[in-house]
Amino acid sequence: MIIAHVLSSVRIGGQERVALDLASGQRAAGHEVFVVSLAPPPDGALADEFRARGVDVARVAKRPGVDPTLTLRLAALFRRRRVGVVHTHNRMPLLYGAAAGKLAGAVVVHTRHGPGRGSAREQWLRRAAGQFLDAYVAVSPTLADLARELRDCAPRKLVVIENGIDLARFRPDAEARKATRAALGIPADAWVVGSAGRLAPEKDYPLLVRALAPALGPDARLLIVGDGAEAANLRAEVASWSVQPFVHLPGATNDTAPYLAALDVFALSSRMEGLPLVSLEAMATALPVVATAVGGLPVLLEHGVTGYLVPPGDETALRRQLVALRDDPAAARATGARGQTQARARHAREAMVTRYLELYAQRGARA
């Protein structure tokens, strides 16, 4: 079948990386797959990686403001390329791409990756677009509950397919650990807490800095990988604690694996989440994960068994849990090992790819 994934952009981000693994896995299964970016040029950072995996990147740029032509331009592209499945990811692609897919005669599937509610107007627009869908996928049971609450689609269209990752890429790696620490100037025997993702307000990285700052020093480091609108605020928070020598901010990356290998503990301080891909990557790397109890994380992590949960915004609880793992490395290793077992059992990329292909077929797509 011919599958088109519609994305707001091909920048670095969780939903884009899910789409990358899904599209490349579908191509490996013998299907023709391409991605449509709605962003104006230049291409985002992941465009070259899509192409390197054999997935073409097309652009149908949204014009400023409401763009009544975008649906028609997308439909023309889908018809021209004889697309059988249009798969939209998150809000803007849904609003413009769902109707376009129907106009082109395709099966239309949407995936909700995040917990954003939007304004009353946006909720109405999502419901209207939901009328064109053949299936609506939530990446966690929590997001499925939110979709039901907001009436995003008819209940019969709603399914849960959890995110999957390329397990071959994420595992403990002593050589990568050594090399990454050396490149960043982190001592080989230091205790290192890390996180990765867009530097956005909902990730609340300043909370992680405040929680860990009193414990930082030459032998205790914090590593936050990513870039975004909150970069300046994050640097200011680090400076306010005078811990700049012990906090490492290398910027954005297309490959989190070597950074995860360098860590002892992975931390998520988010105010809101869906099912963050990086949490699965950390678990597959056998890292103990300490996360705020938001979105799909309480379903993913069993406290004290496969990870640890703290209340969002609670600096004291986050600090207490991180320091407890520093002081009990055996417990940290045991939790990491159990998390790795769960990730390998439930979150393989191949399983995610298979489930989506089965869903397409169930909703009428022809091979």
C-alpha cells in the first residue's frame, strides 16, 4: 500500500521520531511510504534521516493564519501519488489532512501523541475533523480517556497503540558511555542524572535543575539534551544556582542513544506528557527512570518496580527520589533491569509497525 504520514514539520521531537520509526518500519515491510511536512522551508533536522531510511519527504506548506487552500492542495498530492492511507499526527495535520485524505479516497488514521486540550474552538474543530477519520489512535490509555472526554471521535474509532522503539539502538554501552562522558568533560566515575527532549515550558526542566542543584558537584552531574524556546530560561536557572560547571547542555541531537548510555539515572520533570518516547529509550538502556506522574507515565512505570513516580511540580519529592538512587546503586540497577525487561517485552518498534498495518487493513486499506 501507499502510505502518507502528515506532520506539522520534520523537526526533532517525540511525535516526529515516532513517525520516523513507523514510516521506516512500514517501508521495510514492503510498502511505499512518504512524509508530508506542513512547515515552510527549510526542512527540519529530521528530514535527512527520513531520506536516509528511504522515506521521501514532501512539503505542502501551510500559509499564515487559517489556510483554506491547504486541504485541497493536500488532496491533490494524495490523488497524484495514489495514496491508500493518510496518517495524520497531532492537531494541525488532523485539521487539514483528514478531510484531504477523504477527498482523495484514502483510509484516514490519526494519532494523538500529546495531552493538549486546546481552546473550545480547537476542540470543536478536532471533532469536526474526526468525522473524516476511519480510526483514531491514542498512544496510551490515559490519552484515550482524554479523547473520550473531549469527544474527539466516535468511540468505535478509538484504539490504543503504544509507542515502540528500535530496541537494537538502545542498550547499555560501555564504550559509548566512556566516549560521551569524555567528550562532555564528565568524569568517568561521576554520578550523572540526565534528561532529553524539547526545551519547552511543559517539560519544566528548571524544576529538575532546582531539585538537583544542591546535590551537584565535581562527582555529581546533570545532563539535559535538547534545544527549544526555553533554552535561555534553563541557562538562567542553572546560573542562579552557580552550578554551571556541573550542568551539561549539549543542545539538540538526532541520536539520544550515546547520551543515555552516559547516564546513571534518567529523569522527567514534565507538567504534561503523552507517552514520551525518550522514557522508553531510557528503560531499554536499563536506566532507572524517575518521572512526574503525568500523562501515560503512571501506566508505563510501576513505582518502585520498573521506575519511580513523583508529583508534578514537587521539587522536594524529585530531589529525594534522585538522591535515594544515588545512595542505593544496587536498587537503581535492579529497577533499571526490570524496566529494560518491560521495554523489550512491550515496546518493540516491530510490534508497533505491525499493529498499525493491521489497523489500516481492518479499516479498509488495500495492500
